[in-house]
Amino acid sequence: MTDSILKGFEVWSHAQGVKSRGRVKSIDNISLEGIIRLRELIKELALQGRLIPQDLDEESGSELLKRIDTVLTSKYGIAFSIKLSRDNSTLNPLSFRYTIPDNWTWCELQDIAMFINGKAHEQFITEEPNYILINSRFVSTNGSVKKYTTERLTPLFKGDIAIVMSDVPEGIALVRCCIVEEDNKYTLNQRIGGILTCDELSSDFLALVLDRNRYYLQYDDGKKQTNLKKIHLLSCPIPLPPLAEQKRIVAKVNELMVLCDQLEVEHTNNLKTHQILVKTLLETLTQAKDADELQAAWQRLSIYFDTLFCTEDSIDQLKQTVLQLAIMGRLVKQDPNDEPASELVRMIEKEKGKLIKEGKLKKQSPLPKIRDDEKLFELPINWEWVRLGEFGIVFSGASFNSNDFNQQGGTKVIKITNAGVGKLVETDDYLPTNFLSDFEQYVVNENDLILALTRPYIAAGLKISKCPPSYNKSLLNQRVASIRLLEGNNYVFLYLQSSFVLNLFIERFGNSGLQPNLKIADVTNLVLPIPPLKEQQRIMSKVDQLFALCDQLKERIIKSQEIQGLLSETIFESAVALRKKLE
């Protein structure tokens, strides 16, 4: 069985997912799904008695159970002898049993252990390292995050097991376990259970059984917080092997988990090395001084295209490079016959002046002259640097009364929660219909650009999107900005999605860690590189073409990873079937 697992390591390492669904799939957010499933299956095989061979000369699990009962009855008396009755909220442990080896036996946790409840220690929290408080954070981080307390209200001793009894829906801390490593050092917090057993049972084996046990996880309905009761914990079905076999199982599981750790580190390091390599080589494109140097850099890179662009992250980097080249005027050729961007800027200025005369637009104060240090790169011929407030109409939303909102109908409203990365997040938020005429200055039109002013960027990028047709003639709420372009809408949207703008805003807040809040002046003063209108159209056509190819490449990579995942499952199914056949 072990040989079968080892042979499948390479296949398992290629199956990937994400740690957090709300985040972009970057290197730091990659979850090596194959290795996670590998760990789960190693544990599953171990607890089915299929990971190591049995020794029929050893004391059976049923005899061991009697011995444990004698020891615990002698130690705890009636407190252990009287078993709890199950109420209607308790799942039947019999339905969670499966086939185990002949010299194993089934029991429940209350047959082999005592239980104690943790207590609140808030008033005794201290900075001094007196006693370690075992809470859900401590358990779920394998002890790396600690709190200290001056009192031990619920002391645990070496070999005792702490188990998390409460967590949010589908929380990853629920029924995580840890084993106490030494005496006189730990105390249990509230909603953490303590499992007390004896030397006749391996604490390591019992923790292996209890940690994220499927019986317990069935109490999590995915809708409300899970709060396990004492009877829920003590009713867990336990497959009990001979004591010597318990220790051999733990040793073999630890051996394989170490190999999983090594594989995970190696694969993650390879991914990070690959990411740095791709980033470095792509920078040779964006740093090229002219078309000839760019062409030469691309020819060098294209030789290794299949090797470089084989992950989702590398495809995302490639798309960002395409975007940067487009914004810098290096993706398509310039045509000296194009009307220069300066004429486009003058035309927009004239159109805005007309709107001001008609009373449709307020006259704005002159924006500051663009400084040389604000110009991010050298512009091609016929391009112009302008401020966003000169090129478009920028306004922020109104502070509507919270009592005026509803989710039934009326005029749609764009709130900060609607501001997404690249795409508006649609919700059922409305204001009264008459507000549309009462608040004309806050009306958003289809294709207006929507930018979050509070927390304007996340790991996935800048929260900039286009107003879709379904939100045409909607109202803009506070802490959101609308950018209306008279010309060049698609090109400016492309620019605002580039790393140039993202990095400018990140630097604006100095990576302070505080929640960033943009002022409307941060938006109007943003500097844009504007090409001639016809060149904008050529740029957008080329970007659309290249992005479509990138998306096709990414889709192939995703399909390949799905196949790797299916293949890894097949390897294990074959290994289990082979062992059954040999038995």
C-alpha cells in the first residue's frame, strides 16, 4: 500500500485549488488539493486497517477495551461508569461504522475516555508566559498562535487531548485536535473540550481518529454556527485496534505525512521559483526601449513559451504584460497619420465646456499641471499625458438615508458592495423611484466606470468595473465614484485595470495596513497616457485578441489539473482494490 501511495505522489502534487474562494488564484493562495486529498486518504486507509498489516498474535481490540474500562473505572469511579443518554440532536454512531479488521473492535469515545469542558479565562489574560490558554486559534494553528493566562481553571496534563467544539459554518477549526505535550503548562478555554484517557490507549492514535472526524462534521449544516454538545463528542464511533498496532499506525502515518510535507514544500518552492522566472523574463518586454529590442526579447522568451506559461498564475502575468505593453504604446504600431491625442483632449474640453454652459455640468477648478515625476514612461508620438478629471467627468455618490433602501424594487443603487474587480457585483438594492429625478446629479449611465473609494483594491486587483445595462439610470451611493468618459471609454477602463494604477494607489497609502480611503481628488488627479483615438481602437482589438488566447490557455491548464485530480483518485482506488484482493 505504501509503495502505491509513493508512486502516485507526482500525480497528486499537480492537483490544485485555492485556499480562499474570495481571493484571486495566486501563488500565495494556491491550495495543493492533490496533497490535501492524499493526506486525507492516508488517514482513511490507516483507520480502516489497510495501511499496515495486522499481527493476529497481539491482544485484540475487544480485550484492550475491557482493560481500558477497568483502568478508567478505577481512576474515575462512577463518573466514568455512568454513560450519557443520547438526545434527539445526537446522530446515531452505528450508521458511521465501516468494515474493520477482525482483531479490531468498535466502541464510542465515552467507552475509552473522560470529558471535561473548558472555562472562560478572559479576566486572567496576561502578556507574561505563565500558562498557555488552549483556544480554537491555538488548536487550528498547531500551537503557533498563543495566549497566556495567570490561572489554570481547567488544567490539562501530558497526553490529554483538546478538541474545538464550536466554529462558524463550514469552519476549518471545528473538531481540530491537539495533544498536550507536558504537565502544568496548559489550560482549556470555553468551547474547547478536554479528552482524558489512560496509558492503555495511544493519545496520538485517538487524536488521529477524532481530528476532523466525519461524524462530528455532520453536525455542521453550513448555515449557522456549529456548537457541539458533550453527548455529541462522547458518541463518536471509534475503531479500536490493539495498542501495539495503534503505535505502528501512528508511526506509519507520521512517516507518510513527512513525505507529504516535503512534497508540498518542494512543489510550492518550484511554483514560486517559476513565478519569479516568468516575472523577470516578462519584464524584459516592458523594459524594452524600442520595437527592435522588444522583438528580440520576445523571440528569446517565445522559445520557452510552453515551459514558462504552464500555470494559471503565469497566464495572469502574461495578460498583465500584454496590458502594460498596450498602455505604453508598444503593442501596436503608431500611425503618424492618426489625429494626435492633443486634438482629442481639446475636443473633450470643448464638449465639457458646452455641458457647463447648458447647466448639465458644474465648472471645476483647474487641475494641477502634470509634473515630470508623474510621467511613468516616455510616450510614443502623438500621445498625451492628461489627468483623468480633464479627460472625463468624475463624481462621487450621495449619502442616502439607510431607511430609504429596500430589496423589493424601485431605482437600482450602486453601493460599495457592488464595486468589483473588473465586473460590477449585482445585488437587489433599491431606492424609491422618485429619487431618480430628485438626485439627478448622482445618476449613473451604462458604461460609466465604477470605482470603490473605500478599500479600492484587494488581492485580485483594483475595484474598477463598468456599469452594465441592467444598472443604466441607477443611483450612486457614498464611497463610490463614477467616471464618465466622452471618448475612449474602453481604453481608459483598460488602463485603470493595469498594475500602473494599482501600484500608484498602493504607494499612495504606503502599505500601512490601514484601510485605504481614496478622496475624489485622488481620482481626478490620476495621470493617463492617452493615444490617438484610432490607435486606441487598434490597441483594444489587439488586447481582446491576445486576452482570448490567454483565456484559452488557462482553460487548458484548468482541464489538465482536473484530469490530474481524477487520475490521483484512480491511483488510490486501484491501490485499495488491490489490497482487498490480496486479503
